[in-house]
Amino acid sequence: MLDFFFAFFGIGYILALVFGGRTENGFHLQGGPAFLAIILIVAYFLVFNRYFGGTIWKRNSSRPALITSAERMKCQHRLP
């Protein structure tokens, strides 16, 4: 879900800057720039999942959690 918002707002805003679709409240794309935004959003998901092992937010959220010192002490206590 975060990836979609990141791609939609990031790509949409950049294209709005380039093609002049910025408004007071964000951006508004029509016609060719809107179609290009859709193509780039789909390409973002396909390329990142295929060649980089996942999208930016998917990779960030799948990192292993750090073990706290209390958990580390529990693990050491179990060892014979």
C-alpha cells in the first residue's frame, strides 16, 4: 500500500512539474501525462520486483528485526 502511494504521488508530482500540471492542492494530470504516469507506475512495480528483489517499501518492511539485549540474554541463558 505504501508503494502505491509512493509511486502515485512521487511519479505524479514529477510529471506534473515537467508537464505543468501542478495545482495549489497537488497535481492534476490529463491525457498523455496521465497515461505516462500509469505506465511509469506499472513499470515501477514490475522493474523493482523483477530486478531489485522488491519495491522500495517492500524491501524496507521485510528486513529482519533487531534482537534486543534482553532477548540476547535469554538466548545465552538457554545454552548448556
